[in-house]
Amino acid sequence: MRLKQGERESARKFLNRFAEEANQTTDYNDGIILAVIRQGLKQGGALRWRAVEEDCKTFAEFRATADKTLQAEEDAMVAGKLAEEAELSPPIRRDTPPRPYGRNRSFRKYKGLVAQPRFPPTGKDYRQEYTNYHVFSVSADALLRVAQDDPEFKRPEPLSREETNRGDRNKYCRYHSGYGHATSECIKLKDEIERMIRNTRVLERYLEAPQWNGGGRGNRGGRQGNNAGRRPRDQERQADRPRPRSPQNGNQDKSRTSPTPVLYIAGGPAAGGDSEKARKRYACPRNLNNPSRREVFQIRESNYVANMRITFGPEDYEGVHLPHDDAIVLMLRVNGTRVGRILIDTGSYADVIYYETLKKLHLQDHPLKPMATPLTGFTGDQLMPMGIIDLTVTFGESPRNVVSRVSFIVVNTPSPYNIILGRKALNDIGAIASTPHLKVKFPTRNGVGTLRGEQQVARVCYQASIPKQVAQIEHVGEQSKSYDQAEDILVHQQARPIGRPMEDTKEVDLGDGKVTKIGTVLPKEDRDLVRACLLRNHDIFACEGEIMPGIDKEIAEHQITTKQGMRPVAQKKRKQSWEKRKAIKAEVEKLLKIGAIREIKYPEWLANPVLVLKPNGQWRMCIDYTDLNKACPKTPFPLPSIDAMIDSTAGFRYLSFMDAYSGYNQIRMSPADEEKTSFVTEEGLYCYKVMPFGLKNAGAKYQKMVSKVFKKELGEIMEAYIDDMVVKSCNGPDHVSHLEKVFAKMRQVGMRLNPKKSFFCLSSGKFLGFIISERGIEAHPDKCQAVVNLKSPKSIKEVQGLTGRIATLSSFISQSAMLCKPFFDVIKKKTQEFVWGPECQEVFEKIKEYLSTPPIISRPVKGEPLYLYISTNDDAISAALVREEYGVQKPVYFVSRILRDAETRYPMIEKSAFAIVTAVRKLRPYFQAHSIRVVTNMPLRKALGQFNVAGRLLQWAIELSEFDITYLSRTAYKSQALADFIVQGTSGSFTPVEAVWEVYADGASSGKGTGLGVEIISPEGDRFKYALQVNFNPSHNVAEYEAFIAGLQLTATTGAKSIKIRSDSQLIVNQILKEYKTQDETLIKYLRKVEQLIDGFDSVLIEHVPRGQNETADALSKLAKSGLDKERPITVLEIPSPSIGLPEPAIFQLHHEEEWYSPIWLYLAEGILSGDKNLARKIKRWSLEFSIIEDEQCKKGYHHPWLTCVGKAKAAELLSETHQGICGSHQGPRTLGKRIMRQGYYWPTLRKDA
């Protein structure tokens, strides 16, 4: 099916003809239909541009888009015609009605009524079809141009020779396509238009007023024409058609009921005042007809206002994305400050400013005028304002600007807008708003001022208002829920609705047909500097079809190396359709013209071209190098890290995005390897002289070239990922300087840019699948919208596609693995019937809601500490890396992982440690460049900060020891997102560490020995059994105290805060509870030791239990006393001396010198650092090699076990005993030092002292 639009054929006619042909065709799909229709439209037309720009999936979607585009064109055309006729016609006198038809049915010409076309009869025998006719605001010619493209429009029979001779030969009718009468005088056209307005809605927007014109004449004033009472020719059709209501007789047409008006905001101190009496007086009809009172309410216009004409034409559509239904949102100066998100609402009288906006203007303490009238919304809800404030608003830029004093009503309610300007403010300056053009025009002393609406901002604000509306629908009557949700949108500005990431741009003509684009948001002075820079460097940009100079061969030349033993493969020629052959031929001719390929006769390697349909309907030619790529080894040159590049780019205010023109083709092929790129077409065999797309190592080769050319600039003023480059700066002058440096390097090596795909001087833009701006990093809106628009999956394959899309956004989604757990469970059940349950649907809707306002990821600042929040449950672990800025914590990265197999059975403390290890492996660059503070309630500092643990914890502790990680207790959350992260990640089956730990203690002493037994039960039910052997001979009561103290000390190592300890010794329990008085000096010391240990817990409950309920601890004490059967799974420990210590000799310490390891001990044991920053940094670095094991500081040896750290006194004793003691052999210093280290001792000056 091949259809082409005719030279004089309108786009609407072509679409109708195409639709008829498509309906008769059965063997087609939407992709083919869209490709054909795009090729068939005229070049340069707005509809063809819209067909290329819009990404329509079906013909129905394209038809809907085309109708809106054509409608906008017709509106603009009619508006232009109306303005032209108005200039050529004399002024219209509305108070003088035109004359009616006469009895002889002759028509008396009445000139001057452009807004009401008249249609006299074309002949004596023709009778009018209708009694009453609609009145239009445009001419008959304009109506005909619009109506003739509609399928319902009927063409008349040609005029007969008799009618032509009888009429005026100087008049031409476009409806009959003949001479004899003018188009505006044609009654048949008048009847056809009336038929269309009654049966279709094509011409409704051109109606002048809701009134009817009888017999083609105005019947105002009670006069009726001679044809007013005539019945139509078709009685049945007229009987079925509703009779219109005539304003003369006041009859009501019940079939046409006027809709109830819906107001946006009502109330406030309107022109009548702020009282009920004033409003009634203002609404009284007498005030409208009384000339003496009318001037009170009229605007006193100056001469330049009264005589100035304000019009909107087709040129006002420039820069507006059509079709649209966006509101007018402006940026104005309020009290000298630029304020954005100002909504123009012509349906509201009130001028509203929100209290949050006053805060930003630092006017929250400004006195407000009282106001007694509430504001009423369209639902009838009333809101009492805070008061009224007068502010100065500047409309437009000098010299065409107006400064007005506006009385704003202050309301304290959430809104995506900052200010709403109603009719009052617009009427004060005589402004006229046009929503189709998204413009507001107003008279000034220097001409008509124009304000252009920000279409992108309008869409963002509209999206932000949607969640609030949805919440009000879903929670009817629960105003608190909808209010909180709306407030969250306004306050938490980290979450921004989905919208177009790029601001509006303007074209910059570089000459020779080269056009690039520049942003419109940043200051005009800086944009002018960048524009001048682009004009100076116009030679850097390539023209379409230009012969490229190519990169200098000394810089880059591509070579193809094949593996040994690989035989060349020559593919057989594939058959192509006629359309594809034509596209291949055109592409080959283009490549030959620019010197990118050459003809070849006997190639060994041969490939086929593959054509891919682009979104704009054109074909892209690629070469199938599958066989050649299999024979080539992959180059080890790495591509840059995308995460690091995005972090390095975000945070800059000025950004310029550049794309190399046919990037790979700018690198020359090695002449010896050109024939390996051969491909076959209908015209012959060709090979590339430049590096083509599709080769295995082409991307790495181009990246290597870019890294070599911009070696000094990369990472400093620009970033480059293959052929996508971005120049970043903090201010305008620096940005121009950076662009000049980059352009100079490009000119030096012969690189050229694509002007169509390059954008300069932007505040934000797309880069490597992300949106980067000064605020941070945002998710790609297309990726988010793809998930939001998805319907519920109906198969395993669709669920897999959903999880794949979510995986690409995992760095922006908190708890992504935990949220997607139901999806993974569905995928695992491949052999079973597919079931999409309520849990899956709930999670799916939750993810869609989350992605409708994705968070903004913050960029960490060099040297600042980062915080790591971890969260675990039974099935997944998650971590959130955040940074703190002005007291607010902002997310940097989210990490989440599903636990597999044995990982699900880890204890909770190991899961928390595993979450940290997972975050380290994923975010290693962040951990290397920043100090990390892990915020958790788990005792991870003791578990991972020492090396006296075993198993996985020891391995993870060693892996984490190279990073600067400190552990903090979790307190309050400074971000709602982090609070949600912690709440969502808390497992329902997980008992917090503050839960009660149970301890059973018992001591046994006899002539055979003394033993202690301790059993500790964790909140999860894990049991830990300890048997302790005592190497001294205590009494029975001392043994009970020792067991009690051992239970407290062992439980403290777990990080428990609340414990319940039980003992079967009534004496010990009552002494500790102060029920019994303690008199024995030894027991008093033990009691003080117990009280000291109890102070280390938040809550301790002490109970006395019978011996029968303490059997396990009793058995453990007997086992320890006997010293038998140590092979059981029971920990056996030794207590060499009493817990209260031995009596100290009465020796007074005259001088105490701090040992060398004291600062390290304080840091490891208490987390205390020196006030000197340099010393504190050194202590942190040194502490990685030390640990505290059994209350002794030890150093990690290279080839030996842990070495005990000793002070000066102990070091002197070791040197003397080892060198000249009983076993001493008077070795040399090196041997002596090594011997002491082999015995397990260390101090820094060991070799020197030896």
C-alpha cells in the first residue's frame, strides 16, 4: 500500500483517504501502517513533523494526535483570516440589526458585518432548508476551509449554465467551484454548514453566541423575516430535530440544558468588599445600568491602554508543544524576587499566595490585614484565609513591563503552586490570557508586553497535584490522609514528579544550514556568552552529508585482530524487500559521497546489511558483523564507571551536552583491515574506510581515543562516555572558557559534533540514562513512566520483564529486593499455574506510586562523612547510603539483595554484618573516599571491630578492616525517606536487641574442686552454654557470686541491654536485692562488683528459682568441677583468680607515665580520640592492626599469631630475662628481637631496645 499526499491536497483529506484504504487492507500491522503514512505526508508539514516526533504505537493513537494537530492549525488559520478581514472591514455596529429578507426573496446587500456572514439564495426555485440558523464569528470562506476536510461534508452539484449566466460573472463561489455568486452569498453552503453544526461538532468553536438567527437574518428587536415561519422541506427530519430556543420569545429548549458552572476558587473580598452587604450591593442589577455608578467599577484606562490592540496569531504558537491542555504557569518578580510556579486562573477572582511562599520571601512576620470571608472550592469546602498582604508584582521585562500592587489572600495549605493570580490582578493591568498559546499579553507605554507560560513547569505542577486528588477519591471523608499526602509532596522536595527533564531550548543558527540549541533557563547574559562562543567555533559542527576530516591517525586508527585458526566467513546474500533495497541504495550512495566506504571485488569476510526502523519512520542501516566479532578477541580496555561519572557531573549549574557526529565513523580503519568490514548489496560489494558501528571493540577504541585526547580535561571540566560528552561548570564565564578548551582540542584532532543532538548552557539534562542537575541525580522519567504505565502481568514472562525494569531503577528504590520478593516467588513457580495474587498487586501498586515521584539522589562532597543505614528481614537485606546537608539527610545510593539458601538462616547479627559487606562490595568507591558511619542498634562494633571471633564474622571483619568505618547507635531520623526505609525493612519476626535475654547461673564448690555453670538464652531462642573451671578454692557463697558475675559478663559481650538473670542461691539473690544485709567483707566486695556490672545494662530483673528450674546451669557447674567430657558442644572456660581481684599492696605511685598503646586502647575500647585531628587520623590508621582480646591489647603479626602489646617496664623485663636469664644465650640484637616476637610480645621500639 503506497499513498502520497497530493500537492494541493490537505492533510485532513489525505488522512481520510488513507483511512479508507487501510480499512480495506487486512494483511498489515500498525508498524507498517505508521511507516507508510509518515512517508506519504508532505515534507516540511507540521503533521509530518508531529508524526516523526511523537512515538505512536498504533494507527489509532497517530490519528488522535493528527486530529489535535490539524485542529490547532485550523484554529490558527481561522484566527489569521479573521484578523485580516477585520483590518479590511469598517467597524461593526452591533446596535443596528441587518435588514430581513423581502417578499420577492431578493437579497439586499449589507456590508460591514464581518462577524455574521449572510447567504442570499442562489436562484428562484431554491428553498431554504431550515427556519433558524446559527450565527458564527467568522466568514463563510473560513468555515468552508474548515468544513471541507470533514468526512461528513457534502459537495454540491455543479452550477448549471443557466444559473451561471443568470448570476454575476465577476463573483466566484468556492463551494460550487463556479461563477455566478460569491461564496458568502451561497444559500446551499449556508444550509450545509447548518446541517453540520446540528449533526457534528466540527464548527462549534466558531459560534459567536448561544443565539439563533431566523431565516439567515437577525430577528432582534422582535422583527422577523418573511421566512421565519416556513417549514422545512424534509418534514420528518425537521420533526426529529430539536427546535432551538429563540431569545425573542424566551421559550426554553429542554433538550439543551446548560451545565452547572464549576468554579475553581470563590469568595474573598471581590470588587464589592469583604462583607455580605457590600457583595449584595455589588451584585445589584441597578449598579450595572446606572451610568452614575458605572464609572466606580470601571477601570480608568490611560489613552495608550484604550487605543492599543492586543491580538494572538499563529506566530504565538512558536515554542508551544502541540497538542496540549496545559495551564499558564509564569515566573514573575514579587517584591523584587523572582518567583516561579505562578498559576494564571481566569476562573477565580481571588489572588492567592501560599504561606510557604511567604516564608521563602522572608515575609512570614509581615503584618496581615484581617479577612472575614472564607474561600470556597469547587467541592464546597471552605478555607479561612490567614489574612491579606499587599505585594508589588512586576509583569514582563523592561521596557515593556508593568508594576502593579496586588492584594494577595494568604492561605496555609499545601499546593504545587506558589501563587495563583485570578481575574482581579489581570483586570488591573488590562491583561488578556490565551491558554492555547500559553501567553498573557498586556498593554504598556512602550507597546504590548508578553508573558510566556512555562509549559514544562505546568506539567510538573499538574503531575504533583494528581496524588492529592487520588487520595481524596480513595479516602472520602478522611481529610487528614489526603492532606498529609499533599503536604509530603510539597515539603519533601527530594521527590519530584515525572516530567520532561530538559528545559525549553532555542535554536542557534551557526550558518551553512547548521543549527544547534541552547537553554532558556539560565541568565541571559551567560547564554549570550555561550552563543557567541558557539558562533566563533562553528567549524566544530558538521553539516549533513559533509566529508569528515576524521581523527588524526597518530591519535587513533582501528585495527581488527582475529584469533588464530579462525577461518573467514562470507555470508550469503539475503533477500530484501523493495522498500529496504531502496533505503540501502540511498545509504550506500551517501556513504560513497562522503568517502566512508569503497567498492571491493574479492573479500574474504562478507556480511549482510540489516535495516532497523527508527521511531521517525526512516530506516537505519547496520551491518551484521556477528561472524567477524566471534573471531575477534575482546580488548581489555575498560569503559568508565557510569556511577562515578554521574556523581562527578551532578551538582554543577551549567551543563552542555555534546554528541559526536557519526562518532565511530570519525576514526579511520587500518588499510590492511578495511576488507574485513565488507558487506554485500544489490549494487555491489563494499568495505568501510572508517570504523563502522557494530564491531566488537569499536566502543572501547573510541573511549580510548577520547581518554587520550581529553586527558587533562576529563574529570575536571568534562566527562565523556564513548561519544556522549558533557562539559560542566559552576558559572557562566567559566563555562565559556571550558567550552573553548574542549573545542580547541576537537579542532586539533579533527573531531566534529552533531549540531542537532548537542545542547548547550542547560541547567539539567539527560546523560547516560539519568537526569543530572545542580540539585542531584534523578531517575530517567521514561524508565519510571514505563513501570507506571504497566498493567498487571498475566504471565511469568511479563513478571520477568517487570523485575528487569525495576532492577534498572534499584539505586533509586528503597528496599527494592524486599518489595519484589512476591514477584520472585511467582517466577520460581514456573511449573505451576500462574497466579498473580493480592499481595503481588499491592506491591505492584506501591512501586508504581513510589516511581510516580522518584527521589533525587544527592552527590557526596569530597571529604564529608557518609551514613549507612542497614535493614534486614527474613528474606532480604538492604542498605541506604546517605549524606547530611544542613541538618537534613539525603539519599546517595540504595542497595538491596535477596538472601539465598543458607543466608536466610544467618543469625540477625550476621545478617546485619552481611548487609554492610554487601554495601561495601557494591559501593566500594564511596567507602574508599569517605569515612562511613554505620547507624544500627546491633552490637556490630564488638562483632566486627575485634578479631577474636570465628567463621564468617572473622572473614568479614578482615574485609572491612581496610575502610574507615565507625558504628553509631540509631537515634532519630532526619529524613522521612530514611524513616520509611527502616520501617519497611524491619522484619515482623525479628525481635529487637532491646528484648530480654535470659541468664541462668549456678556455682558448685566442694573438696574435689569448684565449677560454675551459665546458660544464656537469646530473644530468638538460641541457647549458649558455658562451663567455667575455677583455679582457686572459694567458698560456696563466693562460687555462687562468681557464677552470677560470669553470667553478667558473658551476656554483656552480646550487646544485650535488658536481661533476666536467675539463680538458685537465695542468699545471693536477696543480698543483691537488698533484702538481706551483707556483713562479710569478701561478699561485700563481690556485691559491689555485681552492682557495677548491673549499671552497664538498661534493665536487669533478678529472680530466685528452685534448683529444679536451674538444672542446666547446675549440670554445667558439676561438669566444670569434674573436668570430664570436654568434647561436648559446651564452651569450657577457666577463672584463674577471684573476680574482685587480689589485695593490693600498700604502695604509693609517685609518677605514672602513659604507655605507647594507651591512645589506641582508648579508641578501641571506648571510641575516644585525641583532639588533635592529625593524631586522631593516625590513631585510626594504626588501630586497624590492633584488637582487644580478653582485656589485652594485641597486634596483628605478619606470619605469627596475635602479639601481646607490652609497656616499658614489661619490655625491660622481657629483654633481660630472654637475653641473660636462666634460658638466655646472649644472642645478638636481631636474634633477640625475633625471639621475643616468636614468644608473642610486641612494642614499637623492640629492635632498637634489643
